[in-house]
Amino acid sequence: MTRNLAIIAVLAACAATLAAFRPPEQRGSVKAAWMTILSPKTGGEYYLELAQDGRAIMREETRKRLLTRRGIVKPQLVRDFFREIDNSEIINSQSVKRSRMVAYDGDVLRISAYVSGELARTEAPLGDFGEAFAHAFGEVKKAAAALPPETALSAFLCAEPLKGEALDAFRGEIAVDGEIKYIETEDISRIKPLMAAIKEPHRLVPLETEAEVRELQDFVTAMRLYGLRALFYLPSTRGTFKCRVIDAARSRPGGKRPAARGAGRAGYRRP
């Protein structure tokens, strides 16, 4: 009996691990938060993403290295972190979306999290989020930094919405006879990582294989989107987005460096 229980426990653990790394379209909707931390003093930055089921991604970029880690964080750390998000005044405030950072040279946190079912984006000095939040964040960061390096992941896709003057400038650049071609949601939905990226802006959506990268680049070319293969613009019926294909690491297994993704123009310029 004891042996059977041990076997069942091992199988359950394996199933949980496999489920954690299923592509997004094969999982149910899981609450998550994703954030970029900028360090003006060092010039470095890192990206940290945590899902409520424990899945974590950490991508660190400095002058010396670019490395991605991916794995599972302990449930207690996850619960503590999301509790502090729910309790954070600066994240939950509907009037505070960006804190003033005049003459501030400490770490800056840009975080996207769901508040009352809606996705909110907040940018502020890390210290402004409160001591309890900073502690929970620090524990999650330490756990993510201890995860094994990711060697199989090809790249990430990130979409940022264009607004205000940036959107006006883009429209003025690509409009032909005052008209802009907007890509329909039905067309975008054929490229699942792209659809996921515009649904959750600023999130790093994994492109697991080079085949997924090529499929995305073929879409950019076929739709004649403005930009490069690694940086292109998507005017859509859901909004206009600046999209970037970002390498997951600076080197590949065996010491090979990834090919430059920005090489070659995939879209077009205004005639």
C-alpha cells in the first residue's frame, strides 16, 4: 500500500509539472502578474513573471549577460506575493498610475496585475509599494533567481500599446491617403503568441521554437506590417501595438550565439 501511494504521488507531481508548462491555449485562465525592474545605478534590468499556480519566468539583462530562468516557485511565496498585490494601495488606486520619480536613482518597478478583474499597469519606485510588498517581492525574486537556466526557449514576443503622441506619429508615418489598414482580430488569432501578447500588453510571451518565430515573421511579411522582423507595428481593431521579438539568452547550448533577429526588413515603408 505504501509503495502504491508513493507511485501515485510521483505521478501526480509529474502531471503537475507538465501542466505548468503547457502552452497558454491549453491551460485555463490563470491569474498572473508580470513586471520589469530597472536599476539606473547599474544600467541593468530584469523581467519577472509569476502565475498563481507557481509558474515563474525571470529574464535578466545586464551589460555582461542575458539569461532566462523558468520553473516553479513554492506555493507559500506565491500566496504571499499575490496577497500583497491585492493589498497594495498604489496598485489598487484608480488615481495613481505613475508615481513621480524626479531625481530618483533607485530601482523602478513597472508591474502589470489584475485588479478587480481588470488589468492595471503601475510604474513607481520600488520603495513606494510598501515594506510588506517589498519583502514578498524579494522572496519571490530570490526563488526565481535560483531556478535553472532555460536553454530550449527560442525567444519572447512583447506587445506595447501606442498612445498619445507616439500613436499620432505612427499614424502620420504609415497613413496612405489618410487611410490605415487595420488587421482583423480573426487574422491575428491564427498566430496564438501574437494574440496572447496584445491581450496582455508588456508580458513576455514565450516563442518556444524557431518555427514559431518564423511563423510570426511570415505573418508580418504577409500582412505588410511596418517595421523590422524583430520590431514591428500592429494596427488592429483592438488597438495599435509596438511588437518586439526578444532573445531569451545571449548564447545557445554549445556556445552558439543566436542570429540577429533585426536583420532584414519584414514590413514596408510608406510609398
